[in-house]
Amino acid sequence: MIAITGATGQLGRLTIASLLTKIAPSQIVALARDPAKASDLSAQGVIVRKADYDDQASLDVALQGVDKVLLISSNEIGQRNRQHAAVIDAARKNNVGFIAYTSLLHADTSTLELRKEHLQTEAALRQSGIPHAILRNGWYTENQTANLAGAVAHGAIIGNSGDGKFSAAARADYAEAAAVVLATDGHNGRIYELAGDTAYTRAEFAAELARVSGKPVAYRNMTEEEHRQALLGFGLPAELAGVIADSDTGAAQGALFDGSRQLSTLIGRPSTPWQETLRQALAG
């Protein structure tokens, strides 16, 4: 029995889709805060259970009879350490045999503010004594393709990453890697630095967007504070604006580049080229 936390989220759904090609649906447990949102998974034969990061009792029940867990990091920045600890505690109580956790690329050496909570969870896993693997995910290409229409309309992509390279891959690539780790053996104690085979700078991304769209698009580099203020002007919450701007600063320093190709090795194929994800997003 393999349980996936955050099963109705984007990464969770893609991981389950990949697992369904490897194991029977009756072996998959989709953990969701609102099980009604997972009715489509239930219709496919996947077991759906209520599990709330903020409700320890629900986690204790949800992990009964589970052998392996994919702990997908919470999207509530600032609350992750407590929430992840609750899942780990429930896993320990239920004698779960293995946990895979989605961390951050090079979390142990990264300068990104995001690293802190990930490192706390990695430490909690080590202290738990539960066999585990760390999936240190790099940037999703979808992080950059989320607002292509706006970039084309305004003729600009903004940021403060300078000439820093993003070794990005499609979210589905990271989901497939997680499914491989869950469905096969030999991953206990492993730390995987997962990133795309090819990398781009924001200027290169803007140039490709211009080529594909047929519209002029350029990259406008800013200071971290200018970028943060611009994001606030777009209506982003202050915490998220700060995280994005800080991540760009890290990218400028090489924090989101990785050339080891551990992702493509793990999934047994090249990672999805960022240009392909860009084209699909623009067409959609």
C-alpha cells in the first residue's frame, strides 16, 4: 500500500497517474484534505482517505496499513515543519516502512530561503528512524509558464535572476521520479538531486517565447527589491512575493542549476525539454 499526501494537488495527481501504470489502483492510497475532490481517483479504484496536515488524528487513521508514503511538501510556507512532522509521527505510529519526501534542489548548500523548512523535514526524517529517500526537486518549468499570456501581452518577463540558469523540468517528470522510487526497491538512504537535462536563463526563455508566439518579448532584469515590489503590485501576497524574489537571487548565484542528470537517469528517459513545456502552455 502506497500513500500519497496532497493527492489532489498538481504533483500528487501526476504521481498517482504514473503509479497507475506500475501497480494496481487498489495499492494506492490518495490522502486528501477534502476527499470529495478525489472522487475521480476513487472511480479508478484508488483508495481515498481524509488526511489533513493540521489534524493529527486524521493522519493517524489515514496511514493505517500503509507500507510506503510520499510526503509531498506542504504549500503553506512557514507551517511546513509542523505539518510534515505530523505526517512523520503518524507514519511512525503505523510502522510505515518507507517515506519519500519532496525537498529542494541542493537543500544542504542552497542559499534559498525555502531551504530552511526542507532541511528541518530532512532532519526530522533522519531522527524518526524510518527508512526514507529525499527527492530534492529542482524548478518546475511550469513555474515560468504560468503567466505566458501576460508576458506576451506586456512584451516582458521580469525577474532578478540575472544570467542564472534554471535546470527546470516538467512537473510530470518529477512525479514520474517519485513513482519510480515508490514502486521499486533500493532507494533507502538515497538523496536524489533532481533537475532537468537542459537549462535556460530568463533571457533565453523570453527569446524562445518571442519566437514561438511571434510577438516581441524580452527579459527585464531587476534588483530583488524591485522585483518584490512589482510582484506585490500584481497582487501577490507579501510572503510569496518575497519567496519568489529570494529564489531569483539564489538562481543568479547558481542555486537552481544542476548538471548531474539524476532525474533522467531515475526515470529512464530524457527530461521534458523546457521548450516543449513552453510550447504546450502557450498552445493551451
